[in-house]
Amino acid sequence: MVSVAQEAPGALEAVRELLNSWLIPNDTRQPDDRFDAWAAAHAVPPADHAGVRWLRDELRSAVEGKADPDAVVTAWIERTGVRPRVSGGSLRFRHDGGTAGDLLVAVVTAVGDGTWRRLKTCPDCRWAFYDHTRNASKRWCLMSAGGPDGRSCGSIAKVRAYRARQASAPGIGSSDAG
Ligand SMILES: [Zn+2]
């Protein structure tokens, strides 16, 4: 059986779910913002909605490489007042940021334990997934479709690349030797 595990460890999974409250469904291929459903499912107080949606959009830009991840997380640390303390020999965090602060603590913790860089988005369908590979080399969401929500962006990309190579292959007599 092929593993299609994409869940992030610990509290980082809540961040991944938040990122995927904006998605491009397989069937329609039209961007769909399901933030309200996500917020309802996670009992997010209405007063926190705007801030959490803003956090989602900025974290998504960071994970997608459209914004500097360090700058985005640092700005949100300041915005939510996240500060560390030591309790029972362990690092804990306080904040003044409500739900966004809770989510940011999960991000800060993930930065600290090295899991943050493994949260990625597929360059094709933009689905957020956690890279469980040994050397963090995974690029596409799933290399093969694995269930009702399975995508096959990696396979599709390979076919595209193959076709592009075929299309651009020089004809007989037109290529340089060697
Ligand atoms: Zn994909």
C-alpha cells in the first residue's frame, strides 16, 4: 500500500488545515475560499475571523514563496505579542493574539523544532501538505492519486515535461553533433 500521509505533526496540523481552507478543488479547478466553514468547525470567535483569515493569507504567501517566510513569521510574532517563558524546564509561549496567536505559537514551535520548513504547497494545485520524506525533497502534493481527494500533480507534471521534451526535440539533421 502506498502511503499518502500528508498530515503535519502536532499543532502544525491545525495550521495546515487553515492554509487549506483556501483551495482549488479537483473538480472545478476554481479557487474556493472555505474560511467560514473552517472557522465554524474550529469554533473560532467571530471577533477573530478577520485576523485569522489575514494570518492564513500571509502564511500561505510565505509557504508558497511569494513572501519571505522569516519576515512574515517575525511580523506576526510582533503583531500577536508571542513571547517565550520557561515552565517545568520546557519552553512555552504566551501571546495576546487570540486564535491567530494560538496558531502562530504552533508556527513558532515548528520553526524551533525544524518542522516548519516541511510545510509546503503544491506548485500545481497549491494544496498544503507536510513533507515526510527523509531529505525534505517532496515537491508535489502527491505523486499519484490516492483516494477520493487524491491528486496526481506530480504525475501530470511529468507527463507535461515529457511532452514538452518531445515537442522541443530537434528534428533529424538539425541538431549539433555531441
Ligand atoms: Zn497538487
